[in-house]
Amino acid sequence: MPVDFPELGTALIEILSWISILSGAFFLFVGSLGMIRLQDFWSRLHAASIIDSAGAGLLLFGMMLQTGLTLTSVKLAIIVVFLFLTGPTASHAVANAAFVSGSRPSDLVEDASAASNSSSSNEGSA
């Protein structure tokens, strides 16, 4: 009995789409647990960026495989590109605003050589 290749391709796309959807759901679940369980702001911000990038991206990619090559998959691809461009930018902006306002990670180590280099460069310009 010969194997029908179009059915094999359809089954492969179906398997890949469900692997992608389940992987995205896993990242969303683990990231949301991280948002609840982690202690400080910086760790929670990292969990939120994982949810945005990995979870939603894989979920939408699986949906694109499910829909096939249609206008819906093009719209989903545009959403994925938008998320990959804006998600890290938004996380960086929130982290920068928190850092400027005085919030510091608990294990932040002060770099003594950077402080001495900045003071020596200020002395030379004065």
C-alpha cells in the first residue's frame, strides 16, 4: 500500500503546529507562575518578557500553521513581527525607568574600576 504524500505533509504540519501551540502554552504557564512566585521586580520583569516573546510567538506560529497560507496567517505573521519588535523595547523601557527611579537589583555589584575611570576622565576635562 503506497503512502500518500499530501496526507503525510498535512499530518506533519498538524504535528508541528500542535508542538508549537503546546510549547507556547508551556512558556505562558511557566512565565505566569514566575510573575506570581518570583520575589523582586527584576525577576518578574524577566518572566513577563519571556511570556511576551516566547509564549505568544510560539502560540501564534502554531496558529499560522493551522490556518495554512491564507490572509489570516499573514495577519498572524504581522502580529508576531509586531510583538517581537515592541516586546523587548517595552521591557527595556520599563527596566530603564525603574533603574533611573532608584530601584536596583538586589545582587547588583558596584564596579570600582568604572567609578575610578569616570572620576579620572572628569579630572582631565576640568
